[in-house]
Amino acid sequence: MRGLNTGSETIPKLRQTAYLGLTQPATTAAVSTAPAAPATQPVPAPAPTPAPAPVPAPPAAAAAPNVSAPPRATNSTVSFSPSPLTLPATGTATVNIVGNGNDFYAVDLTIAFEPGAFNVREVREGGFLSRDGQIVAFVQRMETENGMLRVSLERPPGSAPVGGTGNLVTLVLERARPGNSTLRITDFRIRDPQQNPSIGRATQVNVSAP
């Protein structure tokens, strides 16, 4: 005898009929499914405490511009001696730059001449600023091609300015060609012990080479 499937359960049951006079009870196959454990949700970490925002430093105060006072005018003067000046056909001639005033501590001179008219053979310290025995700093820079001579004289630190009239610089000139020309002081300045400049008047001398 064959077994027949009967019933309407979702899970079919197999019933055995009598076989060889033996009756066997039906066996039900059941599938037991254990319920799934609920998923464990992660515990969120506490949010970090935000750091306080940095306080910007106040802007630095702008440095005051280093504006030096403009040069003042001086009543001291310079002049050429002799004036006018004649150059001999042979040999040399000297001309002095004479200062007159009461505030001569340091002197700056810019001297201009026509290139090729004569030659400046020598530049000497005249002795006015060193008349009390002080050693005077004496600097010269000749630019023959440009017809320019720059001279600076300065008394030593701690010494007082000198006053009166005296020879600042002596120039030794030599004739280069015949004709007339001009020797000029285009810039004359004096400085006090604090190096404050004062500007004086320009001057000139006529130079002839007959």
C-alpha cells in the first residue's frame, strides 16, 4: 500500500495506512524558528565642548613717521678771495673760500666749475675750524668730468662751534685753456653739534685765463 497526502495544513502531514497489518501514527515535521534578538543601537558619544574662539589682539599702533625738521636758514656766509681770479699762463693760482659767522661746527660745500676750463690741483683745509688746535675731519670728493667738487669739514664731538671770519678751504687751480669761466658754490650748509643743518646763500667768482 502507498501512503497518501491528505489534509489542508500549511505543513503537510504524512499519514500511513495499515501496512502489513501494522498501524503507525502520523509524524508531523515542524520547523521552529527562534525570534531574532533585537539589534542593539550604539550609544552616541557626547559632543565635545567647543573651544572658546581666540580673542584677536588689538592692532598695533602705527609708528610715527620719522619726519626730520626742514633745514633752517643761516646768517653765516661764504665768499671767494680773491674775487675775481686770474689764472697765469703757467703755474698755479690759489683761491680761498672764506666763512663769516658765529655757528661754524661743520660745513658742507658743493663747488661747481666748467670741465676743461681749468684743473683743480689741490684742495686744502683752510684752518678756520681748527684754529683752537682741534683736529678737524676733512673730506673731499672730486668729480672732474662732471665739474663737481664736494667738501665737508667737521669739528670733533664735544667741541663748540667757532665764530668770526676765516679761511675754510683753499683751492689750487691750474689753467687748462684761455678764456673766462665761473667757479661757483652751489650748495652751502652748516651743521650744529646735533647735526641739524642750516642752509646759506650760494656764491661764485669769475675766473679768467688771458
